[in-house]
Amino acid sequence: MTHDTASFPGFIINLESLWLGVRWLKWTSYLKWSFQALNQIEFEGLTFTCNSTMIHVYGECPIANGSVALKSYDLDQESLTECFSALFGIIMLFLVLSFVFLRFINQKPKK
């Protein structure tokens, strides 16, 4: 089974706007989990400063820190531990599947 690797992690299409029948595919994408973990590692704990041209209408910086940036892109839904656990699970699944396929699929004998 293959799927568009750019759409289902949420890079191009907002995952909540997808049809419910294919929305579950985001959970199978290793790109989603690695992208979310990377962004959490990079942005968590950062503080941004705004100059006078970046100030919002209400007189404040629109994205004041990394937590707000993560929330604005829905990258704070799962914790870092959940991201790494999902990646580990996907790796284990592929290892088991490759073992099963290599072990139980008949190979053509060499002539």
C-alpha cells in the first residue's frame, strides 16, 4: 500500500479537512511522526521577539514563543514520547513484515 507522502503527514493538506475515510492514514505515516517530533524539539522553549512592524493589531507579538507556534500548526497534539513510540512501532512493524515475507515466501531456485 502506498500513499502520497506529502499529503498525509499534513505538509500540504490540513489533516482535519481530509475525508474521514482516509484521515486515519496520517497515523501510518512515519513522516508525520518525525516531522512533529523534530518541530517539538526545535521550537519548545523558544521565545521570539517582534519589532514594531511585526506587532499585531492588539499590540502584541502574534507568535510570542515556540509553544504558540506549535499550537498554531497543530504540532502539539501528541507528546515527544508518543512521537518516538509511534516511530519505534512503525520500525518494528516493518522489521516483522520483512522477516515474514523473507521467511515464508517461496523463492525461485537458481538454475
